[in-house]
Amino acid sequence: MKKRLYKGIHMKFYKNLYIGDTVKKPEKAIKKLKRHKMQPSLYVIAYDAETDRLAVYHSLMLSQWYYKENPPGCIVGLANGREEAFDVIEQIARESFAATGQAQLVTYLSGMDPENFQS
């Protein structure tokens, strides 16, 4: 059986990555994500360029061959569990509203880090 080779497209990370309160050793988690290693409790908040929205992915999804070849547009946050992932999104929404008066999360985040939100 042949091993499936992937194109080696690398994940992009938001410059001010949001980290959930219970994520231990985020640098190690990022390194494992880049290498597509298993992290059963880690959830990823990412910009989905196809829908132009934020999406929540279980980190194990990103180790599938499809996501190795087609990674999310930009990873903006890490969380330990699904509930904490939604807490992180709520934090982003609060910051967006405080800064702009609107809860347009992608517009807010892309304004803070335009380089990583380009297609």
C-alpha cells in the first residue's frame, strides 16, 4: 500500500492567536497541529475562506488528508474543548464590537492581520 503524499501546504496562524484559558503549552499544540499529530481535546477556530466566516474544527479533522491539502484559511484560536472554543469566539465578538461598534468578526480580524487573511 502506498502512502498518500500531500502537497505540503502549510497552515497559516493569526499573528495574535487567541488561546483558551485551559489550553496548556500552546506552543506545543501549534507544533503538533503543523505536523498533523493527534490532540483529542484541542479545538481550532479558523477562518473559512469559502464561507467567509469563522468555523470551529476538532483538531483531529485537520489531520485528515483533505485538510492537509486544503488547510483552513487562517487559524485564529485554540481551545480545549468545544465549549471553550465558543467562549473564544465570544471574546473575539466582544473585542470586535468594542473596537468597531459591530460584530463582524472576519472584518475585524482581517483588519488586524491582513497578510494572513489573503487567499
